[in-house]
Amino acid sequence: MPEISPLEWNTFLSDHPDAHFLQTGEWGELKSAFGWNPVRIVSGSCGAQILFRRLPLGLTLAYIPRGPVGIPEGDFWQDVDRICRLRRSIFLKVEPDAWEDPLEPVLGEAFSSFGPSPHSIQPRRTIVVDLNGSEENLLARMKQKCRYNIRLAEKKEVRVRPWNDIEAFHQMMKVTGKRDGFGSHSLEYYRRAYNLLHQAGLAELLVAEYAGQPLAALMVCARGKSSWYLYGASTDEERNRMPAYLLQWEAMRWAKAHGAGQYDLWGVPDMDVAALEAGFEKRQDGLWGVYRFKRGFGGEVRRAAQARDKIFRPFLYRAYLSFLRGRN
């Protein structure tokens, strides 16, 4: 069985500097404290971190987020299949680290036998900002109003710096969630995420302040050529100072300084560009307010490749889909 230790997995990833951060050992360790069991395998030149969600009666759900790492060949998918069956998985969900068009990298012929999934865990539609070029070029690619708000925040004495007050960040997340209608994680989740990712050099927590008062904060993650806006929050104070705009700009500068060539703003409504542009000024529900904010930074709307499921227990898989439909 090609299962390997966390240390061996990190050694494998050192040869794949552009692997998605959801495939890092640190992300697996984070999820291990919240109901998931990470298993890492390497078969041939390809590897994957598989997260197993514990269920009653010894059953599991299996999930490969933004993987596998490398090009599958030989017995890779057969090895994954055996590990999933050994852990009594109802199904395996794979969300490839690839865009919808074109589908890159090639995931191997065996992957074509997986069925298209009606449910994704990570957001499919996002905005990716190109960080290449000078800072002046980056600013020039932004919408005029966004550039104005960044400069306004600087003029109004908003300052951005690294932060480590996780309790204050958690409180800010709760305020944002209540205001904008989305859930947030627990204090322990954010504390563990910060400790694991920051200590590994993968992430930074930034805060935007005015006169020492925290107004907005975010966690940015970078690995290889990519970076991601991971978590973000703001208070209801001093919003006329536009702290969130300067905060995102400084996160992009941080990512660029760490070698990233692109910045993933991580999640907008799953609609094509024409529909997004037609609706963002009229709609306030769901992620529409998020899109209105993120579009200003001049990125490209991209859509991730569709998730695929390998079903091991069809009856329980149908029950799982029914449960998801009942929640919507």
C-alpha cells in the first residue's frame, strides 16, 4: 500500500512547489482536528492527500481537494480505490486543481470513469488577479473606483500590518458573518489554521487599522506561483475609510513579494461574466456583494473544473445527495 508519513509527504511536495495549499500537510493537520483524517499516498510520480470524514457505523466520505499532485499514471487510481474501500468510504470526491477550460493537468484515463458530481465543496467560480508586472501595472489594471478607494484609505491614515490577535480576528469574523449572512469557524479553528500555516511560512494574517483600532483583517496564503485570499472580516466602524480595499492591496503585495504570480480572490457567484456584470449592481443576496467588491481589483473570472465522484455504496450515496438537497 503506497501510504506514506506526513514527513515523507512534505518531502514529496518539495518537488512540487506549485501544488495547491489544500494539498499541504499543514492543511491536512488542520482538518484532522475537525472531523477529518488525512491519508497521504504516492504512487509512481503522483501523490494525493485524501481527507476521510468520519461517519457513524465506521463509514467515511473521502475527498481529494485540489489534487492529485502530479500526473496520474500506472496504478495510481487503483491504489486510491483500495485505500477508500479499506476505510469503508461511501464515495470519493475529487476536485482537481484545474480550470474548467482547458482541463489541466491531465488526470489520467482512469479518472474519466468518475461521474460528474452535482456538489462542490470549494467555490467553483472565482476571480484571479495577475500579479506579474510592476505595482503601477497592477493598479492600472484595477477599476478606477478601486484604485481611488485604495488611495483614499492611505490618505485617511489607514495602516496595514501583520497581526497575531486570533481572538480579535474571530470576533471580527462573527461580526462580518452576522452582517453579511454567512457562517464562520470557531476560535480554535482560526487559531490552529494560523499556527499551522503561519509557522510553515505559507500564510500571514494582516490587519488594517486606524489610530490603532482594528477595522478589517484577512489571512492570505501563498505557495509557489499562486496565492489565495483565505479568510476575511471587517468591523462596522470607520467604513468610510475604505480599509478593506487597502487590506486586499497589501495582501497582494505580500503575495507578490513571496513569489506568487497570481492572487485568487476565492469565490464569487457561479455565473458567467455577462450575468455577473448584468446583476452585480442590482443584487445583494448571497455572494453578489462579494463580487461587487472583488471585481474592482481587475482580475479574470475563472471557473474550476467540475468535481467528480467515485461511488462505492450507491444507496448511501443517493441518501447523501438527498440530504444535501434538503439543506438547500
